[in-house]
Amino acid sequence: MSNKAPTLREFQDRFPTEESYLDHLMRTRFGERHDCEKCGKSAKFYRVKARRSFACEHCGAQVYPTAGTPFDRTRTSLRDWFFVMFQFCASRNGVAAKEVERQLGVTYKTAWRMCHEIRKYMAQLDSDDPLGGIGEEVEIDETLIGGSVSGEGSGYKGNKTCVVGMLERDGELIARVVTGRTKPAMHALINAHVLPGTTIHTDEFGGYKDLADNGYRHVKVNHAAKEYAKPCGAGVNAIEGFWAQLKRGINGTHIHVSGKHLPKYLGEFEYRYNMRHVPHLMLDRLMVSFVR
């Protein structure tokens, strides 16, 4: 079986009409039959004309398969919503709300809301299970996103937002916005997301000092001395590769992302990165994971 992501033609053939999307939501969330909450009988539910609902064959009670999903309380067609979800999974560098506005012919406000609801949904689905463990290796690094650094040699001053990434080699990634880069704050973040016994790879930043006291094996590279990898395997090149991809998406597609909304964008890029080995499942997972 091919692990390539579906093409637009395959996606359109799978869902040719607005009704096909609603039927898919109904089957995914409720199945072909389920117990009616009103009459308590096992029932088949039939589509209600001109409504996004299905009615019980026994008592006529209606259920709305869009309730509790990103598509709840919206007049935008499901075809448009699912098409934008397809774009999010097909693109490596993200989808701009202005592009959605142009392609769908909706207002910018509608396009912006659609994109942000989908980003939140992708972040919710992405696993936050702890990384590493005995015998595993995790790279940890921080970067600055957006804003500007004021003054020569000002380091992390200015209005930039700091993001810390933790990447298990050949595994998953966790990226978090942080408000402080002190040693206690960095240790608390790492302890929350990385299991003891892990070999942690970092640079020489002081916030990572004394990680060995927390039950980790800590190896470092010295970027100031132009050291980027050691024969023992120490290095943070993999997580820096993710930073390059993230910044290409933000700078090239979105131009600017505020610190307020940055966690949503991180969730989007994190989801795509963690599904990189199974791109053919990326969209399907979004389409079948609606919590009932």
C-alpha cells in the first residue's frame, strides 16, 4: 500500500457532494446505528432535508453530527471546511488565510476563523506523551520567532517570542512557547516532557546546566566554537532542521505571527512533522477523530 498523501483528485472523488461530508461525519461519530438518547432504542437515523441533522427512525429525535466539531455553528459549507483541511495536510509550509479567502471566495474573517479552528484541532490530536526513556536520545534547542531584536548584541531582548523544541531522534517532536529561559524554568519544562534515563543533546546554553542531576545523560555541542556534531553523536541538527522548516512557513506563508497565536501555529507544524512518516494517514486522522 502506498504511503503517499492523497491527491486533490482522489480527495474530490472520495467526497463529491456536500451530503457526502455530512454522511461521513455521521458514520464516524455515531456509526450506522446507535441508541437514541430520547427513546433509548437502537435505531437507524435518516437525513433531515435542508438541515445538517439526522432523525431517529422510531421517535424522530434529531442529532447533529457537526455539534462539538470545528464545523459547529457555522454557515460555511462542509465542502469548504474539508477542502481547507486537505490543504493543511498537503502543504509543508502552512496555509495562509488570505489564500483561503481567494480560493473559496469567503470573507477574510471567515477564512481566518477556519484556519485557526483547524490549527487548534490539529494541536489537540497531536500526542503529548513524554519523549525518550532509557536508551533513547532527545535533542533540545530554543529559537526566536517573529518580532525584532533591538540593539546590537541585545541577545534575547526585544519583542521576539522564544520557543523550545524537544525532538526524540527518529521519533516525535514537542514544541512549546516559553516566557522565561531561566535554569529552573527550562528544567521544569524538560522534566515534564522527557522521561528520566534519556540521553539529552543540547548546546552550551546555561539553562541546560546540571540536567544530569535530574536523571538524564547530558551531552553538549559548543556552537560558539563552531562545533555542530561530535563523533559520539552529540548534536542538535535534527531539531534545527525543524526550526528551518517552521521559519520558512511563518516567514514565507504567513509573513507575521503574533506571540498570542503562535502556540496554534506550533501545533499545526508539530502535527505535520509527527505524521511525516505516514503522510497518507495525516488527513484521514483529522477526518475520523471528532470527539463525540
